[in-house]
Amino acid sequence: MAFVPLEDLLSARRDRQQPVAVRAGRPVHLDEFAAAVASWRAAFAACPGRSVAVYFQEDSFEFACALFGAWHAGKRVFIPGDVLPHTLANLASCVDGYAGTFPRAPN
């Protein structure tokens, strides 16, 4: 498989049926990825603030979709290494919102 620069991944020039990931044992094509990214972009665009934390413990495909969606919405993304209480406390002063598998709405 050839290297694809991130800025070209969602390019209209690309084959929309090209597999970009495997999820639950089946290939996920570029058109599915692009649709999921667009959905996340719309969700992030509707949220106030500039910065968001994104964390998905087990779903790397959904993480990638949310990450691209946040970037396309013009958000600055914080990616915590865990969601332990101390980590969440530190994030609280840096972000305006959260997306993913956070254990609860951080204070």
C-alpha cells in the first residue's frame, strides 16, 4: 500500500471505494470514512469553544473519524493518554468539550 499524505486522504480525486481501515473484520472504504468524518465535523462545529479532548479506548476507526472531524471543524485537539481522574482534572482547564469514551462528564 502506498503512503498517502494526511492532507490528501479525503481528497475528491481519490477512489471512494478504496479501503482505508478494517473494522470488526471487514474493510471500511473511503466513502464511509468521509461520511463519518463529516458527521463528526458537523457535531464539533455546533459546539462552542476552540479546544476539545478526544479519547476512544477501543475504537481506533472512530477515533480517527473524530480527530479528522475536529480538525475540519477548526478545533484544537487534546488527546489524553488515559481518562484517570487526575488527567481529566488537568484537561478541564484546557478544553471546551469532550468526545469519545470518557467515564463521565468532566467537571
